[in-house]
Amino acid sequence: MAKKTVASLQKGEGKAFTKVIKMVKSEKTNSYTFKEEMVANEAVNDYFKK
């Protein structure tokens, strides 16, 4: 299934977005979780700065 998702993003406007994965530390359990989002190519650096 992942191949279909990736293949569909390669056509048209999907090339304008990047999937970013950020590691976030939980304050309650002190464990790390991963936060995934689709972000416009121009906003990738801003996403990691916040």
C-alpha cells in the first residue's frame, strides 16, 4: 500500500510537499514519540525550528 501512496505523490502537485518526521519528548513519561506531517517544501526548515 505504501507504494501506491508514494507513487501518487510523485504526480502533479505531490512534488510540492515533503513528509517530515520529528521526534518529540513527552513530559509525562519522558519517552519519545514521532510526529509525522506533510509540509510544503518551502516550509520544511520552519517546521523544524519551532
